[in-house]
Amino acid sequence: MNTSGFRFVRTIALASTSSAALLASAIMPAHAQTAPAQTAQAPSVEEIVVTGSRIVRDGYESPTPVSVLGAEEINAMANANIADSIAKLPAFTGSQSQRTGAVNLSSGAAGVNLLNLRGLGSQRVLVLLDGKRVINSALTAGYTGGDTNLMPQGLVSRVDVVTGGASAAYGSDALSGVVNFILDKEFVGVKGDLQGGVSTYGDDRNWGVNLSSGTAFAGGRGHLLLSGEINYNDGLRGAHRPFNNFGGVTTSNPARTATNGLPNWITGDHTGMQNAMPGGLITRCTVPGAPAGSVCPLKGLYFGPGGVPLTFNYGTLSSGNLMTGGDWAISRVDDGVDYDPQLERQNAYARASYDIADNVSVHAELQYGRSHSWNVNNINRLIDQVVILTGNPFIPATVQAQMTALKLTSIIMGSTSGDVGRFIADNVRQLRRWSVGGDGKFEAMGSTWSWNAYWQTTAEGLSSRIRNSGMVSHINNATDAVRNASGVIICRSTLTNPTDGCVPYNFFGQGVNSQAAINYFVGVSYRYDTLRQSVGSVTLNGEPFSTWAGPVSVATGIEHRRESAKSINTPDDEISNFLAGDFKKTFGQFDVNEGFVETVLPLAKDTVWAKSLDINAAARFTGYTTSGYVTTWKVGATWQFIDDIRVRGTRSRDIRAASLGELYSGGDQAGANTFQDPFTGTSTGNGYSIGKGNPP
């Protein structure tokens, strides 16, 4: 949903950014660049590590396609979130913003930004922060991936995007590519950013502030980085947009057959529901002695404000639960859904490094992130399934008289529970990460070798609440109302259980229920997930010998990773007692042990037929406690004919192991769905879609 309005940006820089940010300040093909000539403003850089390869070599051209988005381009786009800038690159399609994640109530993904390379899904993109794996944001399949909202945006010097598989270099989840956020670890000074915006309609107000600083200490042997960020978005209600005044909905085409060539789906305006209303709509009844298939004489009677009986005007085009035309405006269900959730977000990041020797440096990182999203979503719909027994004291007198005359024992109604209101998705997530590590160089085998080691632990807590969700057992009790001996309307269940707390609910009309009745009708579906990830890694990089065309580069390393998830929920969630939510507990973990080796082998240099020819090969050997052993590999080459022409290609085997949610998720209920008979186009009943894990 696009809104127009204004946005202002003010950036304060009290010191120059690092030379790495200046060098990587353009979108470019897949390679690291040789540093430009040394100047007073930008000292030369001997080595740049680009995500397409583990090999560190000055001027090395990776055979794996890589795009580099520099700090200048990111700042020029002036987006409130860095992920919005990255998603504009052509390789990305279908990325999830904080808005799109709010559609699925049970995903817990509202308020996160998930990148999607080539439309293959965020779960197939590996997100890294300075080469370190970012934890998955949720357990629900289709909504997993690294949340880019958590990046310390003020310190990002560039973003490397690998648009090809990179499992041999970085492991699982890199099927469609890798996105690596590189921080400016040498920044000195203070810089800040202030943004604000509002739509042309005066809503969807948003603002953001971030401040970053860096300083050297201990005579230049140490370096400290700090970054903080606060963002707020007020959200957007759909009723405030002119384009939403026409009830445009895509529906299945009831006129289509297997042979007439008509489309499966049609999109039209003036579309609403035809079997449920905010104040209730009579949809079915069985008249004693009437022929099978007879239409209920009371069908089409609905109840407006105060319970006034009215006649429903059905549309001209019927498709399942929906119709086009007629009284579409009073039966539409899309009016009132949030297009943009309310979101508040805070991030903090700190990094300290220290050179304990000339060739050895150690560092420690701390990161904290919190987001709270709130969005009004779907309705408490009871489509063609509310059974009202004759004698119910809420039945209007005129309707009860007709039921008595027709000898009806009950009627079936459809209701969108207008007095209750809509589901509200309330998600809070908190992330805590710490990392320690070191890097350095040493001489061996007549060559200089570089090493890097780190240990990282990340914990993310996700509190998922669906507020205002109808409770099935309470609805069933509240629907069956009677009068007691004193003439007071009560639930029938209270006659046998006086302390059950039931408050009868009136389905006949709008504005007819007390707050006590509404409070009994609904509850809060709740689950708290704790996701943990621990990663240890050691890598070694060097040039042990040379060929006739130049030095042979080798990178090798080992890595251990453990991921786990556990949950708590409510007893009502466990027995599926809600219309939406019904979060189930998730428990599980897996361990991964990996080793890899990569090499660049030069075959030709400055010959008649080749300016240069390099072969790049890598293999990774991985053992999962869940899915067993797997080997991934890649082979690539770069062939430069002349200075202006280079050909490259890569072939690789890449994998994605099942995530925690796909393995162990206890299940989430996505809400009621109506099944449709494909032969008649009529509704055949209601059901609930539940997604759950598939353990090995």
C-alpha cells in the first residue's frame, strides 16, 4: 500500500566514514574491487572480503554473481528501513515488509522484514551480519528468515547480495543466495539520522531516529562502536482510502466449466458476503413436511441496529460465500482491516575490539532488539453455523411467530459478530545476541595466513497474542439462551451449572449485547516462543604455493551450530478452543557440524588467449542430527579475454535443511475457511487450516 506525503532526512557526520564504505558505495557486479590509488582522504585497502567467496585476495573476481549496495546509495534512498532499499534491487521479489506479515494472524511475523531472492521464499535466503548467521524470525513455515529490522543500520557500510547458491561457502539456507550486512568497524565520529513522514490523508504517521558513534582508545589499539535506533509507525486503517470504497474482491468464477474456456478467477467491484452479516442473517431452516431442497421461508432475513428485522437483497453473481451486487456494502468484510500495522521498534548495538598484539585482535559484540506490532485483522465470523433453537428469548417476536407457524424447531444463521469486533494481532519480539571472537595473521609455509574465530549466541523471544478471538465453548453456551424461573435471560448451561460464568449472547442485531456478553464471547489466544541459536566457527585463509599463473589461495574452516525452540501456551489454545490462533507448543532442537574447503587455482595470466583464467572450487561436509550427512559443492571459473571482456560461470549443489518450525511446530490455526463444491459452486461447510511440523 503506497501513501504519498512528505519525508525529511537530516544526517550529521562529525567524522569521515571508513574507506571501506567509500570503496563500496556503488551497485556493481559480483566482485570485490582493487583499491584506488592512495589519497589523503581515503587510504588504500589491501583486502576486501566479498560474500560470494571465502577467499581473501586483493582484486579477486568472484565467479558467483554478487551485487554490492553501498552506504551512499542506501542513504540516498532515504528509506526508514534498510531492507526497503535492498528490496528495490531487481533480484528481489515478494519480500515481506512489516505490513505484509500482518496478513497471517498466526505467523507471528507482523513487524518483521524478510528478504526474498528471485521469489523463492525468505526461508531460502541466508542473512548474515558481518559473515555471522542471523537467527530465524519465526516458527511458521513461509515466514522464516533473518529479520533485517534488527541490523544496526547506522553502521552498515555496504550490503553484499549473492544471487546464486552459496551453500558450499556458508551452509544451509543459501539456495537462492546470501545477503551479508557489512558494518563499518573502523568508524570514528558521531552520525545521526532523523526521519518522519505522513500520508496525504494525514494518517500513517511515522518517525525514526538513529545515532551511531565510534572512537579509538588505548592509543589506537582499541576501538568502540555504539549504535541505537528508535522507530514508530502509527499504522493505517483501510477505510480511509478512496480505492477501498468499491468492494473490489477476486472470487472464483461460478460460470466456468472444464470446456468453456472461461477464467478460474474474476475480479469485480461491489462484492460482499451473502451468508453472514454483522447483526446476523438467517441462511437455512428445515420446514417439517417440506420437499427436500426447499428454500427456507425465512432465508434472507437479517437484523440491523437494535435488532430490527430487514430483508437482505442478494446480489446478481454468487460465488461461495461472496456475492456481487445487492446489499454488498453492508455485508463486506474487508472494511476495517489494517493495511499497515502499528509498529514500534528499538535496536541497540555495541562492539569493542582490541589489538592484543601486532597481528592478533579480539572483539566482543552485544545486540538488543525489540519490536511491538499491533494490527486489526479479520472478523469473528460464524458462517452459516449459528444454530438458534425455537423459544430463544432473543428471537424477535415477529420471527418467533413465523417459526411457530412453520413448526420450526431451529434456524441456522450466519454472523460476523458485529458487536464483538475483529481479531487483533499483538506481537512482541525481543532479541539478545552476544558474540566474542578474534582474528589475526601468522607466517607458515613461506606464506602469510589469516585466521578468524568466533562464538555467537542469540536468543529471540516471540510473544504472539490474538486478542478478541471468539472461544468456541463459550460461543456454544452463550448461543443457547433461555429464561429462568424469574424470567431473566440466562444460558441453558447455567441451569445445571450455576457457577459456569456464562453470559448469553444475542445474535439478532447490532448494538444489542452488553460488555459482559462480549467479554464472555472472546478471549486471548497466546503463545510465547523462545528460539535459540549458538554458532562457533574457525576459518583459515592463505596462499600456500604458486603456479605458473600466480598464487593458489585456500580457505578452510569448521563450524558447529545448535538451534532450539520451546514454547508455552494456554490450555484453551492446546484444545483448539479459539476461532483464530489456537497456538500449539513447540519443542525441539538440532545440531550441525560442518567443515569446508575452498580454493582459487589460477591457470593463465597475461597470455595471448587470456588476460587471466581462474578456477574456483569449494566443498562443505555437513552432518545434521536430524537429516544426516550431506555434501555441498561448487565449481566456477572466470576467464578474462581482454581488459574489457570477462566471462564467468558457476555450477553448484545447494541445500536447505528443515527449519525448527518445519520440524517441530505444534501447529497454528489460521481461522475458519469455507469449503466450496467445485461442481455446484455452493458452500459445503466450514473448516480450519492448521500448519504444523513434520519431525524426522
